[in-house]
Amino acid sequence: MSEREVTKLDVKRINSDRTVIERKTPAIVILPESPMNFMYNDDREFQQFVREFTTRNNVSLIFNSAEPDATNGKYFNSAMMIGADGKVVAQYDKIYLLPFGEAVPVPLDAIVPGFVGNFSYGREYDLLPIGDAKAGVMICFESHFGQLSRRFVADGADVLIEMTNDGYLGPTPVLRQHLANAVFRAVETNRPILRVTNVGITAYITEKGAVLDPTAAYQEDTRVWTVSKSDGSQTFYVKYGDWFAWLCSMVTIVLLLLSFKRRDPAISN
């Protein structure tokens, strides 16, 4: 099946959810990360579909797309937001790329060019407008990095969105482990997470870490959630980062050194 055929198949699936849209009348529709089937900037047919979809249903659409990096000819792994008027509202480019899956770490990139994915690293912590609120987007692997969600919230994010392609994990316990990573991000930042996956576990994660309304893995489904603006409060972690963790590590190292220094001489002999 060609990439064009795969894209058309995904478009049909988006259209199949129109009954949910008409019944629930959401303000925003969020799609999961895809295996890079969409290239919004380069695909005029897809642009036309998105414009018609958003204007007809009066909704904004957030989806994953490979977007060109004008500085080097490569592509970003991006989250695109198209408004209800069919125009681009915002774009977030993935900052933490999957090693050897999306990018080859320096200096190996000169040794194995073209061997694996070769995306550009995102450079801006762009937030997406969600009504009166603002959202920070984590694309798949990025839910592993607390410093990313911390930066989003420090910059004013009221909610976090995780767009994930779990297809490469297979029907394994790793699907639940990936979900667990997002729970930590919610608790650390005191912000809810809208987790949207293609074959994994889609769920609403509260700021307290409760996983609500989860879907079953490998089952097509749709969820409708309500998001509100936060009170703007920031947790200790958002304000100070990993300072406490580093302090604990330093104390542990000191205690280990002292334990070796104070070993009983009789035992040594």
C-alpha cells in the first residue's frame, strides 16, 4: 500500500468519527501521533480535506505531521493545530527525538547517514491555544522527559497533551509502562494530561495522577473530555526542577564514601 493510499485510509477514519463530533460538539479534535503518514505542508489534497473538516464541523484539529525545516532541508516531527477557520494556528516541533529511530546522535550521524530517521530537532517550546487555556504537547517518547513538561508549565501551560504512536511496541506490558510515564508528568507539574494514542491506551490523567476513562489497547475508540484553565500555581518541581533529586544523590554518595572510610579495621584484616 502506498503512502498516498495510507493517508487516504487515515482520512476516512477521521471522517468516520463525524457522528461523535455532531453529537458531542467538541471545540477541538486531537489525533494521535502517526507513523508519519501526513505531510501537511506538502500535501495540497490533505490541506483541502482539513480545511473542509474544520470549517464544516466548526472545530480545531490537532494532528501529527512531518513539516519542513527551512534551515537544512530536513523535516520536523510536528504537532499541527488548524483552527475552525481552516488556517494554521500553531505548530510544535518535537524537541526530544528518539535516538536511532528519528535521529542519529552526533557524531554517529556522519557515519550512518540515511540509515534511520533523520529529523531535525525542534528548537521552540511552543504552546497551543485550547480555548482560554494553553497546552504543551509531548510527542510519544517525550513523555519520558520531566524537563520538557516542566518547561511547558513554567511557560504557562494549563494542560499537557501526549500524542503517541505505540504501534512499534506491540501488545506488550510496555504499553502500560508508557502510560505510567505520563502519570509522573501529571503529578510533577500538577497539570492534567490528555493522552491520545493510535493502538495504545488513550486516557485522561488528572493532575493527581488518576487515570480516567482509558481505552483498551488495539481497539478503535473515541473519548470526549473537558479542559479548563488552571489557577496558574506551580509545583516545587516546576519551580526548581531536579534540585531535590540531585541533593539526594549527593547525600547518598557522601554516605557511601563515609561508610567505606569507617569500615572496621578488624574486618579488613
